[in-house]
Amino acid sequence: MNKLIILLILLSIYSSSVLADYKPSVSDEKTIETITVKPNGSNVTEYENITLIETEKGVDSDSQQDIEYNSKTESVQVLEAYTLQADGKKIKVPKDGIRTTDDPISNGAPMFSETKHKVVIFPDVKVGSRLYIRYRNIEHTPQFKGHFFMAHFFSPHFIYRNFEINLIVSNKIPVQVDSKGLLGSFVKELNGQKFYHYAFKQEVALPPEPGQIDIEDYAPYFTASSFKDQADIGTAYQKGVNASTIVTPDIQALANEVTKGMTDQKSQVDAMYRWVSKNIRYVAVYLGNGGVVPHAAQTILNNRYGDCKDHAVILETLLKAKGIESSQALINLGEAYTLPKLAVMAPQNHVINYIPSLDIYLDATAQFAPYGSLPMGDMDKPVILTALGRIGHTPLMKAKENLIATKVDITIANDGSMTGTSHSRMTGAVEINYRGLESAEAGVEDEELARHRLGPVGETGLGKITASDPFNLAKPFEESTSFTLDPNSNFPGPGAMKVPVGITEGAIARLGRNKPRDTINFPTACFSNTMEESYSVTFPPNTHITHIPSDVSFQNASISYKASYRLNGQKVDIFRRYQFENASNVCDASSNIRKLAFFKVLQRDLKSQIFYD
């Protein structure tokens, strides 16, 4: 049973005016969960739930319920399930409405087939229906021998009317309990068992907000764990790693071949990291549903695919073959930036590598991340360093290291049509994103790409985009374009025009189309970065430029912005530079206020025009 369970619960009461337009698709009317833990950590969970369907969206999303489990360590028995209509009619789920299926994210990879789903299909579901389910989950083999842990986090976006947790634990296993926002405590000790009871109720839900961080960082929760601290759970995880990182003759031969002629450690690490990233296909099975024990490095090498645990194992084994110490790092790949007080696996759902001698983190599942860089989802995160027995922290994003710089040259013809070229270079986590975008756009027609770039900035035209090989991590990623644009103002004049963007990255123009929310109720994920754009716009020889925009300068605690405009004969040179530098990857309400103040300045600058006759 020891899985992250995201429960539908409210964080706090908010004014009815804000909530008037928000209605959750379902409400959790009743949940009673009773967990009985044996001395070896194995456990049985009796689960009873009634879900009320509130909207048509709820009909689509919840008329089929999914119970995920690991068939190697758990079994699930659906004891009762039915649909209860508003008029009292009860419709039982038929036998063929309860099905066992393989895990779809394993992509048919046979070594992940132990992850299963018990799917319950409720009949005749409509708005106002209540879905009743009662099932038993038996974890006969705990994820870590002799240990038990569980974590419930309560979402602020759903109504929950009556949730109860009953935890019954053998005295022979030292389980700690922690909660926030729940009522309850230790109840009694009887027959060698400790009894705990906790409850939660909330009748109002807040709407979700774009960019908000994961609820594990701020929501009410209930956790229980037999581990003394986070490092302790890392040590337990490492036991499974040790058995998987045996250097076989094949692994040794591969490590020698990949690092042939290299004498310095950095080059060796880079070469082995790039080999794993390129040659081991990623099959996305997360820690919670794929188990916590990785496969043997030799098995991974033979199959040439694996999940995050397996990528970390084969890289660690290759490093070991060259005498390079490393540790696996349990991390959250998402928007959770803190660890719970008690040692539970949630929100950690991913594994990467750490090399102490180089003080560097590597994510071998991130096939577009050059050596020395991490995807945004890995940055500024606490990690459990399993081999080192301590907590680490991945690097903070810094604005100067995450850059997109673009240079654009545009020439306007006598009829107002335009031809142009651009060149962009990217660094850091920004570069990783663009490599992934380039890979996703492979094979897409130039005309469609042009329309995709030009439409949001109100321009039309044709063009061609040429980029570096996104899979070649040894070379910087760059993009070049050539394009023709239809007239967007009258020629010959008199007239006025905004600075054309063209088929470029146009990062600052895109920034100007995304207004921050007036207020936020939840912290948001935010990423320090720099955008630099240089435009050179040449007007026809017979055109007289009468006015260019004024320079702009803006600065607050986290944002700086400068724009300059220079007239050189028939050419207008524009330079814009935006930089966002935050102390973490999490922004609060005060940061949102600063973004709003800047957005007004940016929009005014982007709307400014060049006048001519």
C-alpha cells in the first residue's frame, strides 16, 4: 500500500465571490481507510469510498476508477462496487466491469510488467450519481524489508466531506506519525498494537492556478514512517542498488571503449553519461509504481532500455568500472521543492546521479541535457544521496546560465513585404527545452512551423528553420531561420509599425502575451533566465523615418529590463534585454506583484511604433 495517494481535500476557506465560477468535477463524500501494519512492514488496507459526481466533466473523468498496484508485492480485491442514483436506485458493477490491466506507461517493456491496474467501470454514471467502492489492498512484501511508510497529501481543489484514517501498527515496528490540518492522535495501545485515528473535513474548494507548485509543499497531510530520517530511507534504497551495480566483463569492456584515450575524469564522466543518455531508451515507470529495486546493470545493457532507476544504475556501474565514485540521488521530478518532516518516498519519484569528486548532478534520462546541465524539473531540489547517507541539493537556476540570445536582420521592400534572417543560441536548462522542441518538430512542414511561430505575434509569411542536431550533446544548440513576411503596415507611407518579430524564437514577444494573474493563492514555479534580442530593421530608400520609440529601463528586486532604439540612416537598430533572477525556483505573491508591475512596462514597449512617411 505504501504509495503516494493524492486525496481530494480543501486547503482553506476562501471568499464565495472567488469560488462562484469554480465547481470541482467530483466531491469525496466519504472515505474510511484502515491500515493494519505487521512487524515486518507488510500491511493490509481496507478502503471504502463514496464519490459524488458534480459535473459532466466528472462523468468523463471518474466513471472509471483505477487502483494501481505492484503484482509482485501486492494483491487487490474489489469487495463491493456500485452506482447509486439520486432516486436511490443501486446498480452493481458487473464482474466484467472489474478488469486487471498492464501498466500503459511501460510501453510493452516486459521487465516492468509487475505494475498492474485494477480498473472498475461503474455503470450508468450521470451528474448526481454516487460511486461506491470497497476494496482490500494486501502488501505481502514491503518495499523495504522491516519498514513501513505512507503519505497522504490533500489537494485544495476538491471538496472532501468526511475522510478518516485508522492506523493500527504493531509495537514491534517503530512507526512515527505526523500530520498537518487533520484532527486526530494516538488513541490506545491494545494487544501489542498502537491505534491512531485522524479525520479531515472541508466543504469549499479553491480553483487551480497555472504554474502552481505541487501540493506536497503546502497542503494538509498525513504521514507515517518507520525510518528515522530521510538519510535512513536512502540507505535502505541503496541496498537494492548495490546488488544491481556489479561490474561484469561486458560493462567493463563498454566503459573502456567509451572512454578510450581519455585520461581526465571529467571527460570520462561526460562520455559515459552521453552514452547512456543516447543508447538506453527511457521507459517511464516512476518509483511508486515500478517498485524501488532497479534491475541489474547487465540486464539493462542487454535490453537497452530502462526506467529512471535503471538509467542511474547503469551509469553508476560504468563509473564504477573506471574507479569513479558516485551516488544515486532520489529527487522529485515535478514542482515539489521540499521534503516532508518524516521519511516517506513521496514526493521523491525520480532518480539521478551525483559525482562527489566533480560536485555535479547528471540525469541520464534527460536525453537532451548536455553534461553539466539539468532539466528545469530537476533544479533547486532537495535530494537524498543514497550512497552518501545525507541530503543534497541540486543547483539553483541562475539567470546568466540560462540564456536565449537572438539576432534578427529584416529588410522592408517598397511594397511593405519583408525578408529576414535570424540566429539564436541557447544555454542551460533553456537549451534542453529547445533541443526537445526541435526533436518534436522533426518532420513537420516548414509552412506549418512558420504559421505556428507567426500566428501568435499577428504576422503572416513563409520561411525555413534550420537547427543543430538536438541529440548531439557535444555541440552547442543553435537555430537559424530565413523568412519572408507579408506587409503589416501601409507602404508607401505615411504609416507606423511595431518592430516585426519574424520566424524567430521571439521569446520577449511571447513573454508579453502572458499576463501574470492579478492575485495568486498558491506559490508558483519560476525559473531564472535571460533573454537578449537584437533587431536590425532596414526601411526602403525612399522612406523617411520620422519617429522611433524611446528607450526603456526597468528594475525591481528580481526583474531587470532594458530596450534601446537607434536610427542609423534607413536602419533602426533595436536591442532588448530581459533578466529574471530569483532566490529559488518558487515564487510567492510578492514576486507576482513584481511581475505585474513589469508586465505593464513590457506591453507598452512591445506596442511602441516606428513612424515613417
